[in-house]
Amino acid sequence: CISKAYTIKNKLEKHLINEKIVLEEMSSNSPFCVNYIRSYKDENFIYFLMEYINGLELFDVIRIIGILSPDQSRFYGAIMLEFL
């Protein structure tokens, strides 16, 4: 979830809309991508309902382990290309 006030204060409305569009397009039951189910909102927050995956996002893993090896980079690059 993300606060509507935070989104407006930081001018993130377009980014949030784009993220929703990308998630909708990518939800293909790929074993390499968390599935987006739908979004909800109330007066204070916007919620993205996603499949539960026990683990971290790739961005967070890279911050922990550092630069990916060439083989790891090719693997994750190929997964991203699958969705183009």
C-alpha cells in the first residue's frame, strides 16, 4: 500500500499509474515474476494486491550481495526480455 498524501506530496501519481499498467501487462503466471491480482483504494491509501512470494525483490538482493556476476546478469536480463 502507499499513502495517497505521500503520492501527491512527492508527485508520484504518474509513476503509480505506470506501475499499475506494467503490473497488469506482466501478470502472466510466469514463475519469475510476482503476479498482480488487482488494486484497491480507500480515502487514505492505494493498495496493490499481489501474489505472496517469500523473499526479496531483485533490487534489494543486489543491494545486499553487490554487483551481479555476468551469468546472473544474463539470467535476469533474459527474464526481463521475456516480457517485452
